[in-house]
Amino acid sequence: MGNQTGEWVNLYGSDGKIKARLNSTTLELVVKERGVYHSWRLAAMVKLGQNADAVPVEPQAVAC
């Protein structure tokens, strides 16, 4: 999960247990689910969302 210094913030669920950790420097979100770590770079996702206007959107649902 990376460096365990003060840059990581624990995110707790309603049961009081740690559900995820957020790196306040890189804005990386890490969630452990069933023993597997999942990681998202939130800063990159926000930047991608800001550029969403440039992406064409299908007018109707497309079957996959």
C-alpha cells in the first residue's frame, strides 16, 4: 500500500473499521476487498472528468 507515513489517511466505515486509505499527497485511494488491494488515482480521474466535454456521447444506448 505504499509508504506508511503521515501522508496516508484512514477512511472508516460505520462499523468503526478501516475501509480504505487515501494518500493526501498523490490522491491515490486504496481499498482492500477480500484480501485484494484495489487502487485508483483520483487526481487522474478528476482530470479525465474535466475533459469529458471533448468526448463524443452516443445519442442512444449501444449494445455491447
